[in-house]
Amino acid sequence: MISKEEVDAYRQLVYEAMIKNHGGGSLTDEGRKELKDILETFSDDELKFGMPFNTPEEMAQMLTE
């Protein structure tokens, strides 16, 4: 069973990968908020379902295509 802490850690890794894919340090605060908003459209249960099948980098790529 995947714990809440594991989901939170995965969510953070996905967010960091999304930032990296969009310019990293050059990304504005508004841009970071937009990425966070995209990620937050997924519930913990939805992320849990995909975690065994997708790396955080793969998930980040899918969310921002």
C-alpha cells in the first residue's frame, strides 16, 4: 500500500520535474503557480494509481504536453 507520505514525495518530485522542463530557475512565480495548479488537479488517489507505472519525470511530461 502506498502511504500519504509517499504520495506527497511523488507529487513534489513531479512538481520539480515540471519546473525543470519549463526553464527551471528562469520560471516566474506565476509560471510556477500555473504548474502547481495543473498538478493539484490530480487527487492523491489518482497519483497513487499512476505511481507504479510512471516516474515523476514521465508524469511531469504528460501533465505539461
